[in-house]
Amino acid sequence: MGFQQGLSGLNATSKSLDVIGNNISNASTVGFKMAQAQFADVFANSLSGAGGNGVGIGVKVQSVVQLFTQGNISSTNNPLDIAINGSGFFRMSTNGSITYSRNGQFSLDKEGYIVNAQGAQLTGYAADSNGVLSTGSAVPLNINTNDIPPKQTDTVNAVLNLDSRSLVPGTQLPVASPPVIIPVAFSITDPGSYNNATSVAVFDSLGNSHVLQTFFVRVDAAVRPPPVAVPPAAQVSAEWDVFAAVDGVLIAGTAPAPAPTNSVGTIGFDAFGKMVGATPNFSVNDTNAFAIDIPVTTGAVTPISSPTVKYDMTGMTQYGSAFSVNAIKQDGYTSGKLSKFNTSKDGTIVGSYTNGRTAVLGQVAMANFTNPNGLQSLGDNQWTETATSGSALVGVPGSGSLGVLTSSATEDSNTDLTGELVNMITAQRVYQANAQTIKTQDQILQTLVNLR
């Protein structure tokens, strides 16, 4: 009788409708992967072998497989939301138990760990205090929200252009021929005693800011010979004395004679406007740098543990154009609090601090499998590996077969809602057709029963 075929069709179609309904119900679930029911026919063979006129006895659901196709990427306002663009899974840890997920909706727990809605911790590679990643085994990622400590300024880099047309500051005698200039003594309160000045903020060991000013005074080479320390002295065609002040207080310089008292040094330029050296040098290898001694403040307000700052002027020029500050920077900073962080394509989590610094906080690890369809679904958008899936292949995003990450975004469900609605209509018609075969078999059986 044909009841078995029709009944198997009803069961299989009902299972297919369950799968379709589950896909539709998760059309808005972040990271959801739709499933597909796959069928196989059922055929009965005699013990002596297959007959040429055998008839199948129905259908069965061979398997329900998930389709790990890419979902759309949608932007969010949460910097901890992460979307995977490509293959792979987030590697999650719950008390040491490892699961895998495509849902990148994360948050921070009270201990600073990156967790999902179920409390599972995102794993990756931790970074030390210097931002160096430990790329051994993946561990639960913890975002260090501690303040970044201050760093005292060690080096100032200044790239300036001094105007070669500048005259020596002083009083020019109107009658003398050629003109004679009587130089004036440098004073930070007398703008007429220097040609140009610039300033930069530097920091002490506690992160307190100080203003370091540098003043440049053109030297009359006819009056003062080039310093012996500028090699070779024969190349020097123009000289400038440099003075410095911190918070408006002139620094006692250490430049040797013939440089004036309180000068921190003298710089020389050749006939092409290129800087050929400074005296006194910061060191043998730093011929274009001064050592500026910042005075230590007494008391506990602004102590400086190492008051010497290297003032590097590599790249400074003396051309026939107006004085300009092309670049000036220093390597110190005050303390800072973590203000925000984001995740780069390779999974590196970079934190931004209120003092303008950035630091690597960790790197997200991902995993992939030779046979993702062999994973066992645990619900909550999580899977676990099985013998069928193979062992997890763990690495950083963008390496091997692993996809890349998008910060402040999530991956939408890959359910094709229109296609699933069409599949539901088709499955409904198949169900009706199988019910019709049972109805027909019932009518045939009724006819046989009514024979006399």
C-alpha cells in the first residue's frame, strides 16, 4: 500500500517547514546562519539483491545543514561590536569551556573582560604595558582601563627655517661705512635682542606641563670667529646663538666662549643654508642637538627626575625666506584616562587616551574549521567543535582562511527572507500533495473493501 510513502513525505515536509520557520524567526538575529533540510529517498531491497521492478518506500530527511554564507554588515554605535567579514568564528571561553560564534555583540563586564550576552569571554592575545602582544595561546581578553602614567620629556625635535636675511640684533651706527652694528645683550623681555623665538610644551616626571622657549640670535661672524667645536669651522658661513627659558625663566647655558653667557649653544650653517653642527653637542653622535638643562623645581609640586632635555635641530635650515616652524614635537606627555577604543581589521584593539596617546590593548583571535558543517549547534548563536568538524584552526584575523573584522558593526542574519517565504509555499504544496496520495490510497482501499 502507498500509505508509507505519503506518510514519510508528510514527516519530511513537516521537518522542512520547521527548518524554514526557524530561519524566518531568526531573520533579525545577529550572526545567525540559516539552515537547509536535505532529503534522501528510501528504497527497500530484498535479501537476495535488488530487483529490477523495485519501488521506493518514501523519503527521509538526510541532514539539516547550516549555510555559512556571509551576512550583510550593519554599522552600530557600540565600539565593542565587531563583525566578521569572511570565514571564521569568534573564539569564546566560559570557565575554560571553548565555544565559537559569529555574533559580535560584545560588552565589558565589571572586571574588564569582553563578553557576549551569555557572559562568555572573547579570547585573543594579551598585550603588556608596552603594547607588545603575547601571541602564544589565546586567553580571555581584558581591557586595561587604568590611567596611562606620565612620561617626562626626553627629546624635543625642532625643524625650523631661520631667515638668512636677518641682521644682527643691535643698534646700527648711521654714519659708519660700511655699517657697523653694536650688538645688544640678550634678554627674554626685549624682543629687539633676538631675531626669532618659538616654544613647545614639555612635561616633567609627574606629567606637569612647562613651556620651553628657544630664542635665536644672529651672530656677526666678523666680530666672533666660528666655534672650534663646529666641524669643520671653515664650512661655517653663518652662526646663530640659541637661548632657552622654561616658564619664562632664563636657563643658565653651558655654551663655551666666545658664545655669550647664558647661551645654551651656537649653531652653524654653510653657504647653502644647511646646518653643519651645533656646539656644545648633546653627544658625539648628535652633532645637531643641544643639551638643555631644565631646572628642578623645589618642593613636591613639579619635580623632574632627569632635568636634561635633548633639543634636536636636525633638518633646520637657513634660507632666504621668512622664519618658519616646519615641525616641532616632543616625546613627553601627561597622564591620561582611556576614552575610547576600536578594533582594526586584523583584530588589534587600540585604546585612545585623554592625553592624546594610543596603546595596543590586545588582539582578537579567530578560529576556522575544515568542515564547519560538522560543528554542533548549542543555541545562543554558539557552536562547539566535534570529530566531524575537525580541530579548530586558531589565528589572527586576515591570516590564512580567516576573514577580517569591522569595528562598530555587526553581521546580520544571512536568512533570505524572500527566498524562505517562497520555500515555505513550495513545502506547503508538497505537504498537500503527500496528503493527497494518502487520501487516494484510502479511496482505493475503500473500493477494495466494498467489493463483494
